[in-house]
Amino acid sequence: MDATDPLVLLPILGLGAGAALGYTARINRFCTLSALERYWYAGDSRGLRTWILAATVAIIASQTADALGYADLSASFYLDPQFGLTGAVIGGLMFGFGMALVGTCGFGALIRLGGGSLRSAVVLIVLALAALTAQRGLLAPLRVLVVDDLAIDLSAAGGQSLASLVSSAVGLELGPLVTASVVLVMLAWIFADRHYRQAFSDIGTGTLIGLSVSFGWIATTWAAANAFGPVQIEAASFVVPVGDTMLQLVTYTGTLPDYGVGLVVGTLIGATIGAWRKKDARWEACDDARELGRHFMGASLMGVGGVFAMGCTIGQGVSAASTLAISAPVVFISIAIGARFGLAWLIEGSVRALIPGLDRSRPAE
């Protein structure tokens, strides 16, 4: 096969984008759960602002590339007219709770594995198997029943892009205005904190993460236009691609790895280089069987939940957000709620305090 064939170059491009993602995240400790945890328990919003900045930069870069013809966001599965609301909510809750049990998401597990965490290796293996089971295995019929068969048809609005929905509702083409409004609102919140305006390292981290994710739309659009085989238009996700990477490692079908597989491998390589540069690499394992069981359960929930929700913290929170898909905020809010309950159960010993109207006191005897 010609080395200049887009199908050959595509995983290499994914490898480069993943290396940038992994290195940046490892050097600057970019982690979704950590950002939420610090915001809830310490009142520190810096990590959350960095995460939202990554999504904002991804929106700007992706929408600009789409407008200039370098990316075809309309071909993304995130903008499919069939909106799986049940999957977005149920899958998001499952993913968030599992993320709390593990201590990070699939992307974060790759970052930690780059530093020598054997616990993360276990998490990624279980997550991959669970994702494959939900996508094309024993749980696939359940996914079809709960998600696909209950999907909301948004064909009349042209898909599930927020810009399309607003334009359809008012009868005018307001796509650029909607995009600009979303970006301005997000930037206003991010930089409302004067201390964050001086956090140049965090600002650089969010910017690089957003650009690395949005690069995927350009790379896969180019490959789809020039390759002789089918190419999925994608950006970044760390649920199904982790399963695809495992299949590439343990089976041989004669097919080349795709962009997502290259991204997963590149992220691990980048994180490893970052850990070596920071000199914080060390072997880590589960302390006991109870911790191992918790990681098994959390990884399983993330794998199944990620497939039901069609994405993870990066897949929906950044990639889908860059297309302005309405699934992005629904899934991310569901993930946050699931993570909050998971943390309450782990740290506070109960979720009772989070349920409105539930008597927190013990019943009188």
C-alpha cells in the first residue's frame, strides 16, 4: 500500500494529535474529575475553567474549519438527526458514577498509565471490553432497545446542532450568530475570574487541548475526501476507540488502524514522555481486592455508559461540543451528576444529602 495513501497517514496523524493531548494533559495535570472535585469540595474553579476553555477553543477552531471547508462537521455522528436522549442521560449518569469509582475517566486513565499506573491498565482493559460488549456484543440489543428505539427524530430541524435547531425554530439562518453567542457566553464565564486571567499555564493548556481535539475533524475530513475506502469523520473520544485499539492488538484482520486508534496510542506515548520529563513516573497498583473491585465496577460503568451516551468527558464534552450538538451539555451534565453521587458515596459515605427532600436524620425509634 502506498505510504501516501490517506488510510495509511490517518493513524499517523492521530498519533501526532494524541501525543500532543497526552503530553499537555500529563505536564499540566488536566483531569475532568479532578476539576469537578476541586470545584465542589474546595471552591476552586481553575480546573473547570480550563476544561471549559478547551471546549470553547474546540468550538472556535472546528466551526472555523467547517466554514472554510477544511472540516465537514455535518458528517459527524454527533449531529445525527436521531437524538438518543435516554442514552445521553442514562449513559452519562453511569459514566459519571463509574468515573468517581475509578478516580478518573478513560482519557485520564491513559494519562495515568503513561506514568506507570497499573490500576489504569486494568481500568482500560475492562473499559474496552465493556464498551465492545455494549456496542456490538451481548448488551447491544439492550442499547438498541433503550437508546436507539427511543431516539427523538430531529430531521425536520436538520439535525441536533444547536444552530440548526434555533434557525429552524425562528425560520431564519442564525448559525453564525448562535455560534458566536455560545462562544461569548463561555469566554465571559471563563475569564470572569481575574485570577484566572493571569493563569497563563492553564490558559495554554486549555487552548492546546481544544486545538488537538478539533484537529481530528480536519484530518478525517481530508482522508474521507481522498481515500478509496470509508473513513469515519471524528475528533477525539476515549471509549470505543480504546476497545478498537485492543482489537488491533489482539487480532489481525488485515485492516489498518483508524484515526481513533492512532489517537489512543499517541495519547499514551505523549503521557509517557510527559511523565518522564516531569520525573514523576512510578509503578502503582491496587492496594487490595476491594480497591481492585471498585476499579472493575467503575470501568465497566464507564465502558457501557460511554457507548450509551455516544461519548465520554472528551468525546461529548469537547468533541461533540465543538459541533454544537445538543447531546454535549446533556451528557456532560449527566456525567457531572453521576460523578457527584459517586464522590458523595465514596467520600461522605452516603448520597442522602444530595437528594432533595430526603430526611437526613435517622428515623426515631
